[in-house]
Amino acid sequence: METLPQVEAVARAAAGAAPALARADASTLDAALVEVAAALRREAAPILAANAEDVRAAGGSLSGAVLDRLRLDPGRLEDVARQVESLARLPAVDSEPREVGSRNGVRVAERRVPVGVIGANYEARPNVTVDVASQLVKSRNAGVLRTGGAALRSAAALLDLAVAPALASAGLPSEAVGLVRTPDREAARALCSLPALVPLVILRGSGPTPRELAGVAAAHGVRTLAHAEGGGVLYVHPSADRARAVALVEGSLDRLGVCNRLNLLLLDAEVWDALLPDVLALLERLEIAPSLPPHDHPLGHEWATDDARAATVTLARASSPEEAAEIANRETSGLAAGIAAEDAGAAERFLAAYRGTGAFWNATTRLLDGFKLTGAPETGINVDHVPGPRGPVTYRDLWLRQYVVTPER
């Protein structure tokens, strides 16, 4: 079957199921999510077996960081199940009209309505399949998922053994969340070219691909929410507690293949000589290479997406909180930046100057995550400088505003 017709068939099935999700009450949707979590535990063996096959197939062609993102184990699968259960306990998006005033003899109310069908194109990370599917269900939207080819077996197992049966058990169409089952990269372009069926597509990933797909979508009249680049920044101020600062560095590097890990470490010029030996000793223990001045790459180069050198952190000097914030604003994607400082005034100056999505004081940028910050898994992290959902995008953001105008009584 050719790629475009295959994507279109999945999209048509999701579009046919969308009205049932839009009409469903919150208890039905939450019952489906509870069953997703139960099925993830009940079907853990075949899901993990499918994932192990993906990992084996990709072992000779992907870097360690990418394989880490691809790999599921019992602990990670249990974490996914717990997140879905937590999502089921959160309040539903309120779809009842909320009065905002009276004008010219009429009442004006605002209501949230589902998008309908939302597409998602994402990297080879199996947990994202469940994260996105669960967010769509919670927000009363149907969906079309397309993952990187390396994770296709895992995604199919998660959909077929957990998500689809859970929807059916709650009396909802099992095809409401569909999966494009081809590794052909042309499927991503096809997903971004069906505005009548899939008016919004979430784009995750790194490098030029999300930008290219955003261009395809724009040419076809499809709107996008893009999560393309990441990389956390930490600035260490002279007032910082040295042990706390080193602990923040270590805590920011527990996983190297994720977007919110430490990417650029800025040491204040006053503490560079004193703190650098401690930092280098820590990086050596963690088997992470430092990139020291003079750099042969942009300061904001994202190591998590550099398959050959993911185990790297860039180190540079900054002379003030304002300069550190400006470096983060200018050189990085604007995902997240933090300051290590005991001086509250210095921290406030940094936080006021940084314009990115997440700003942190004595906390790791690894906390920029939908579940850690809001209690809901995310579909991605939006860093666009435009009005709309910014930061971790969750089910609370996947709706459209509608004005409802009725006669005054």
C-alpha cells in the first residue's frame, strides 16, 4: 500500500471516531485510561519482547544515547503505567460555556472544544506513544501517530495490546488513536498534508526534520506544535554553594539523550578557577567529556542529538547573571536555563532576564517535563515565541476556543 493512502486511511478512521470521543463524559475517558495502565502491566511481557526486538535490530546503527531513548524495561514501563493512572485522576478540560460578559443585548460565553483529530510525528521513543495517546484521549481528541521506524514494533504493541483494547473496553472506538505502520519517512510528510482530516500535527524530534515538516504543513494549511530543539543551561554564580552546584550538574546528567539535560554549563568568571577542577572530576567520573574554550562549535550545540558525542557538556565563562541569561537567550533554543546561587537578588536578576520556556533557581532543568511540573504527561515542549501553549504541552492545551453568543434573558 502506498504511503499517502495508508496515512489517509488511518486518518479517516480516526476522524470517524472523533465525534464519539468529543461526546464522551469524563468518567468514560478516565475509565479508558485506567484500563490502559492495567493493560500495560498485564501485557508487559509481549510489549517488552517487541521492544527488545526493536533494540536488537537497531543495535548496530544507533548511538548509545538513541538506544537509551528506545529501550523499555520493566521499571520504565511501570513508570508509564503510573503516569497514565495519574492522568486519569486529574480534572477533565471543562467544556461547559463560561460567561465572559454581556454586549449589545446578548450574552457572551467562552467554551473549549476538541480539535478533532491531532497528528503526532515523534522520535523513536516508545513511551511517547502512550504519552501522546493518553493526552489525546483525556482531551477528547482522536489521533494519528507516526513514530521513528526504529520503534515501530514497540509502538504497535503498545497500541494493539493496551490503548486500543482499553478504548474498546470503555465503549469508545478502538481506532480513535491510530498508528501509521510503515517506517517510510514519507509518511511524516503525508501526515502533514491532510488538513481536512488532521488539522493539527505535533512535531517532535531534532535537527532539520521538524523544520522541514513544519514547512510542508504550512504549505498544506496544517497547523503545527513543534518541539525541535532542546538543551539545558546552568549558570553558577559566585554566591552558589559549591556542593549544591556540583550536585545540580550531576542531577542534570542522569540521562544524556533527553532534551532537558545539561548542555551548557556557565561558570562565573570569579569562580572559574576554583570550581572547574570539581566539575572536571565529576564529568570524568560520569564518563562525560567537557568541551572547553576555545570552542569549535556554537555554544548552544545540542549534544543530546549529536549521536557520536552525546556524552559531552560545553563549559564557558559568564561575568554576571544578566550576561549568563543573555548567552542562554542568544545561543540556545530557549528550552530551559537555571542559576545556582545563594544570593536571592542575583537569582532574581537572572530569572528576570531569561526569556526561555523554563527558568530555574537551584533546581535542575530536568524538571522541565510535563509530568514532573504539572502531573500530566506531555505531548512535547513548545518553545515558540508566539501566543499559545508554551512549555510542556499537555491535555489542558489541546483544545480550541469557541465563543457562544445567546440572547440575554
